[in-house]
Amino acid sequence: MKKNNNESNRKDAQVPQADDEDLKKTLKETLVRSIQMLKLDHHNNNNQITEKAFQFIQKFTSKQIKTYGNWILALNTIADSCLAVKQILSQSEVYDFLTVAVATNIEDENRRRTKAIDNTIFWVYRDIMTNYQLSDDKLKIAYPKIIVDVIAILAKGLDTEGKKVAKYNIESYYQIRKLNISTASASTTIKAAATAASIATIQKEKEKKEKDEIPSSTLLKPKGSSKPSRNEQYHHISAEEEKQEIIDNLNQITGRSKKLLEISFAEVQPTDIRRLRDLCANYNKLQKYCDLVHSSEEKFKLEIQKELGRKLTDYQLQHATNSIRKARQYIENLLDGKFVPHGSYGINHVKHNLEYGYQLIGIMQPSRRKGVKETSKK
């Protein structure tokens, strides 16, 4: 009798193991289909991505498979593989990744798609269209992972780390994930550039003091002063040394040669020259804010509110943080004329949003309104 009971127990123990093997087999099949749908089997780094993906797929437990389903886990292994091999997908490949994620996890016969879900998906598509090409490499590499987590929240109510997130908080979650990744890489870059810019600024201040002791009649006139249009072009820059100080700072921030900066600077609109001047003048403060955001958003929020003497909303804090981490990119895009105006109002919304963030934290002055000018003239 005991013998029969022992045999029965052994058989029962073997059933869950068989179930686990079936689950993992199905999961692997889903991974193969995902790779085919995303056309990663034709990708240059196909071997690296697929090898890592099949390594990662082995680590999932039956509980995780039952919780998330095959498609989320399969796509998650691909996203993790991109992180592991530092693979940057093209913008169209990221679109495809989101499309496959939505099609396999949201557009299910047993799951109703609500307007809120559709709005969130559209919002992510729009973000990829607007911001992906402007993102740094680390963020581009992480985009698939962030997308998987967003889809997991929409489908299951929690991200791939098991963190529960309410659907109405997904946009904030998405932005914070992006900011955390970008501030990590931006902190080091800005810190080094700001230190170099500080040295240049100190040197210039020293030279300026020496020049102040010289009679004004002997001071150098701005280059090209014989041409009135040159003065108009620089508009807000009253002296050559002030312009040169900006060039020196931009040289330290961007790493570009002063000769190339002179050429680019000559093409910049007067209003944008003033914005460049504001950022160069406040780059030490920008470095401090970047370090704060990287270490603790709460500390950053408290410091900003303390300095401004007022509270910032979460929306305003998001704008400010995003502007800080994209400071160098913003400057380079201004110099290269990449902010192309759109729509009937002639506004580049990416540029406008970044400038709004700088204005919030007091490192850029807002543009003067026509109404103010007209009032002052009367």
C-alpha cells in the first residue's frame, strides 16, 4: 500500500515539471515569432540580439509566464537584449516594436480597448515621432524596454519588475523612466563641460578686469564694426568681448572649434543668441540642478522651490528636468539650425518646451511680448 502511495506522489511531482516545460517551450516559440515579426532575423546584430534573448528567456518562472503572458515576456527579452548589446534601433524599428507590442497584448478579443488606452498608445507614438531622433544614445537603447513596461501596465496593471502602476499615471511613469535614464548620462557630460566652462569664465573675468583699467578709447571695437549689418546681427551683444566669452563657453560645452562656432553663431537669430547667452551665463547652476536630479528628484524639487520661493507642479518639474538633461543638445540644435518651425504659428514645439523648462528655473529669460514693446514706446 505504501509503495502505491509513493508511486502516486512521484507521478504528482512530475506533472508540474511537465507543465513548466510546456510553458517554456511555448514561450520560446513566441520569442521566435516576435523576432520574425520585428524582422530582427535580418538585423545586422541578429546573432547578438537573438543569442541574448534565448539566454534571458530561460530565466522566467512559470509564475511569471502565467502573470504576464508569452508576448510581454518575449518582447521583454528582446528589449533586455538591446540593452545588453547596446543596440540602437532605428525610429521605424521602434514604431514596429510598439505596434507589435500593442497588437499582441492590447488588441485581444477578450480585452476591451478603452479610449484612455488608445490615447496613451497614441501619446507614445507621438513621443517617438517627436523626441526619438533628439534623444541621446542611452535613451534610444532603452526605448524598447520602456515600451514593454508601458504595455505591461496597460495589459496587466504592473510593469515587468512587478511594480503596480495605475493606468492614469502611465504618462508620468513613462516620462520619469525616460528622465532617469537620460539624467544618468547627462550628469557626467554636463559636469565636465560646466567645469571647463567655469575655468573659461574665470579667465575671461580676469581679462575683463584688466581691460576695465584701460581707457575706453583704447578698447577694441567689435570685429566688422565698419558694417552696420554685423551689429544688427548680434543685436543684444554690445561688445566684442561679451560675444567672445559666449564663443569660449560654447567651445567648452560643445567641444566644437571656435572657428566653426563663429560661423554657426553668425547664422543664429538675435533672439536665440540671447538664449545662448543666458544658458552660458547660468551653466554652473545648470550643473548643480543636473546633479540634484540625478541623485534625487525630491531634493531637486525642494531646491528649486526654495530658490524660486514658490512651488512647482509635477508637470512643471517634468519640463524643467527634461530641459536640464537636454541642455547640450538644445545648444547644438540652435547652432545647427535644426529647430525647424512648424504649423501656422511658426513654432517648434520641442524647442518651445525646452525653453519653457529653462524659464521655469530662472536660467533663461522669457521672450519679450510685442504688447510690452508697444506699451513702452507710447
